[in-house]
Amino acid sequence: MRVGVLALQGGFKEHLSMLKKLNVDGFEVRRKSDLDGGLDALIIPGGESTVIGKLLVSTHLLKPIKTLLDDGLPVFGTCAGMILLSSAKEIDESVRFGAIPITVQRNAFGRQLGSFSTKALFEGIGEIPMTFIRAPIISQASDQVTILSTVQGNAVAARYKQVLVSAFHPELTDDLSVHSYFIESVRQS
């Protein structure tokens, strides 16, 4: 199995490390030619969604990735990745893939000083550690979206078809369960 990790900005190295621990062939996606060898899934990491969006346009990756997602490529987006995969954002209208019918609210827990770690239930896994950094929340979701986790009454993880998103950063903990959950879902599809 080959899993690409969008490596334009943000925590891509941590995701690659998690994949390596799971014995999954992970590789960086930085340019359009990185998609030529084929991939079974994609991870879009956290970082700054506006910056990643601009880099997706300038590297000419936006359209080919959107085509892959529209064709059903499994994808996992964390934090900024969730924002980019959403169909709508409250307030701004920057780059997004529209791969999951949710509306997100950026920085819902506050700015950098509002960052925190906690443990919460994740459907299908159990209680896991979660790290939130300027994290968004899912403010609205289509009836077809399954909410997988809530924190402080807010939806922070969801699944829709081949799309998995989380507002938190599982790659910043030692717990492999969310990445394992994603990889297992790719294997089953």
C-alpha cells in the first residue's frame, strides 16, 4: 500500500513517521509528478490552511488531487486538512476540495493560547489522546456524515464515504490508533 502525504507545509513528517511505524509505504507529495507512481490513499496534514491552499494552486496540485478525491481516493485530513477537505467554511471562501459535506469553523477553541490536549472517545476505537492546536470544529454536517468524536460538545472527527477528518492532531501523540483506523479502512475499500 502506498500512501501519499501532502508535504507543502505543516506536520507532514509526523504523519510519515506514523505510517512507517505501521509498516505502510508513505511518501511526500510536493509536486504533480509525485502522483504519477500511483497511490492508494492521501493524508492532508495540519498546518495553515490558507498557506497550504495557496501552495496547492502554485504547485498545480489542486486540480489533480481534487480529481483523485472526486474519483473516490481515500483521504485523511487533520486540522488544516479537515478545513481543506470541507465543503464550506464559516466566514472565508479560500481553497477547499469539497470532499466531505461539512461546514467548519476555524480556530473554534481559540488562537494559539487555546491549544490543549485531552482524551476523548473516538467511535470504533475507544478513548484516545487528542492534541488541538488552533483547532477547527465541524459546525454543520450533512445527514450522510458520521460524527466519530466530540470534545466540549463540538464535533471534532467525522467520516463520509472514503473521507476521514479530525480537528485534532493524532500524529502528535504516540497513539497509532487513528492512523491504523484509516489504513484499515483503505484496505477494506
